[in-house]
Amino acid sequence: EDKVVQSPLSLVVHEGDTVTLNCSYEVTNFRSLLWYKQEKKAPTFLFMLTSSGIEKKSGRLSSILDKKELFSILNITATQTGDSAVYLCATPVDAGGTSYGKLTFGQGTILTVHP
Amino acid sequence: ETGVTQTPRHLVMGMTNKKSLKCEQHLGHNAMYWYKQSAKKPLELMFVYSLEERVENNSVPSRFSPECPNSSHLFLHLHTLQPEDSALYLCASSQFLGYNSPLHFGNGTRLTVT
């Protein structure tokens, strides 16, 4: 069965710190890895990664995938209180070459940024 | 305001009640989903619809009954629920069913079963 494990489960930092969130995966047929940010309501899409070693960047957030070691990291630099959220990573389930839209999610990392 | 709207935001119901959750997407997407998020557990897929046709029923008990009348609307009909069904129910949509089509989520309905 496909598995996605995130670490740490929770993290408390102060504004201005840099954080690295980890996501490791074990899937039968890897297709992509997605990162979402959830602030008490709708998870919002951050990144989709399909190729190893290519960094995706959006402002202070960046993410990279390592398909050999089966993990991804999400970096947030110069953190702000508005970055406080649950960060989820997920990977689509490959149902024999067909996608049924099923994502296997990790349990999430709860990030708290204090002023 | 997200492109996926869910109502109600909060719902408290007894075990003998019948209620429905509603989801509407304004993104022109072809696929819609129901996910369940329980405390301290990963998000779990419940149902998937593509072009109004159900393509996945992830071993969900029959007390949950989905309905997709068109590609913009998705309902989840609830009856004789159990207290352990209390959770955040999230609707999502994607442009198409595919590995490279990210999901866009609604704000969810926080359901409490008493």
C-alpha cells in the first residue's frame, strides 16, 4: 500500500527563521508529489513536483524532489506569522496506469510561527 | 474566496437525522471529489466523479450517498450517521482526472454527529 510520511509532525519557530519540512514516500508507481497549505479550512495548492533535482519556487517557499531517495522537502525562508498552517504532501495513486484522482496524503506538519 | 464553495460551513446533527452537504465549483473543472479529514488522521478520499459519472467509491459506508447532477455541483447526502463520522468534509475539483491535475479544495463542512 502506498505510504506518505511527513516530518516533523509539528514545528514551532520565530518570525525570520528558515524551516525545512520533509516528506518521504513509498508508492508503487510514482507520478508526482504535491504540497498543500491548510489554514483551518481549504488546503491550497503550493507545488507539484515530477522531476528530480528541479527546484520549484514561489516567493519565500521552495520545494525539491529526490526520486532516488524518495523524498521531497519544502523550504520556507524568513518565516512570517501568516505561514502558520498545516503543510500537507500527497502523491496520486496509480491504479494500474489509470488515475482515479485518489491522493495518498501524509499526516501533515503543523507549523507555528511566533512573532 | 476559493473557486470551490461548500455549504453549510458547520453542521450538527443527531444520529437519526438526514442532511445534505453541498459543493459548487466555479472553475470549469471536470472532476469533483469528497474527502474526509478526521482529527490527527490523513485526508481520506471518499468519492470521485468525472463528468458527472462516479469513478471511485473508496469503501465508504452506505450512510454516505453522493450525487453529482452536473459537473459544477456535488452533494453528499447523510443519514443515520455515527458519532465517529464527525469530521471535516472537504470537496475538491480538478480540471481533469489525471496525475498532473492538482486538486482545488473548498473550505469544508465541519460535521458534528451527536
